[in-house]
Amino acid sequence: MLLFSLCLSLFVCKAYPMAASISKTTVPAAVDDPAQDGRWLSQHHRFLMEARDKEPEVVFLGDSMIQRLQDADVWKNLFQPMHCLNFGIGGDSTQHLLWRIVEGELDSVRPKVIVILIGTNNFLNSAEEVAEGIEEIVRNVREKQPQAHILVVLFLQEIFPRGEKDNIQRQKNARTNELIRNSLRGKEKVRVVNLDPGFVGEDGSISPQDMPDYLHFSNKAYTKSFTPLAHLVTSLLEEGDQEASVAKESGSGDL
């Protein structure tokens, strides 16, 4: 029996190599809660309530870089008037965001634009694994929100570099960005967005004025990097309004 099981396992791995190499970055998973305080799950439940109670035109999905955005001036001045919801949770990796999506955070909304920024916390995974996780998130978002424009913000090397000086994480993340660009190129209503205003100097260093802990943005840095995104989102919303107006005039709009 043991020999049969071993042979069967070898056959499955050979015939279906993906079954033996599925990355955890693509498998929805809730965050471990060693403190047993339920904070992560409480935030998820709050997002579900906000989704049911509001009608956002824009939804932001991600980790602490998205979560902290709502405390920045650029959010209050430019994004908040657009009827945005911020579903960012600090510490989330791709698999955690996938779990939240599968468990309903997009089920009660119909936004025109969805912004995704995730992956920096997958620092133990390879560039290929991180890219696969982001691709799976985009696939799930598209499945739930076929009408929405999806904006995938590049992270790390080009907009969210880790560490004051050049290091192995920056190099890995440059490769991740390359993979994301290639895999999402040509997909309908999906854009890979580079918002880098030049955080990394010629010597490879980052100013603490932009990233005090060499990972998270200062208020000033959020303004520099996310103002162009606000302009892009505004243009997409206006484009959607024009399409809806044309459809209504031609008698094909939803009533």
C-alpha cells in the first residue's frame, strides 16, 4: 500500500507539475492571530459593513501603504471627494488580500475603479511567487467586478523601495515588477501604474523626508506619488460617465 501511494504521488507530480508547486501566495488565507485579539478579522468585518452601507466609485485594496494613504492630505483633498473606500490592512500579503476578496469585500459594491497595491510583505517569497499572487488577485477582482478599471500600482523598486540603500529585496522587487508588467499587458481595463517621482537618489539611497522608516511614506511622499494617480482615476471616472451618458441617449443604458 505504501509503495502504491508513493507511485501515485510521483505520477501526479509528473503529470500535473502545478499540483506540486502551487505557491501559497495564490491561495487565500486568513492572517494568523497569535495575540488572539481578532483585530484583523474585525477590520474585514468593518469593510463588509462599509461596502453594504456605501456606494463607492473607487475602492482601494492593499496593505499598510494603502491603509496609511487615508491619513494623508492627498486622500482628504483628492480621493475622499471621489467617494472612495479604503480596504487596506497593515501587514497583509497577497494571500491575505485574496482571502478578503473571496470572503466578500467586493460583493456589495460596483465601483468604476479598483486600485490594488500589495506584495511588499511577501518578502520571503520569490519574485515569481509574488507576481503570481498579484495576478491571482487581479483575476479574482475581474471575476467579481467585470465593469471596473483595475489599476495595479507597482511597488518597491519603482515606487516602494525597501531599505535606505540598495539591497536584495529591491533587486527581487524589480524582477516582480517586470513579471507583473508582462503578465498583465494587454488585459482589458487593466493598467499597471508606475507612480515613482524619483524616491531613490543617484547613489541608491532614500531620503528619510520621503520614507522615515525606509518603507512607509511620509505625508509629503504620498502627495508626490499619489497626486498623479488621483488625476488618472478622475479621468477614468469621467470617461465612465461619458460612456453611461451615450448609452442612455442611445436607449441602451441601465435603468
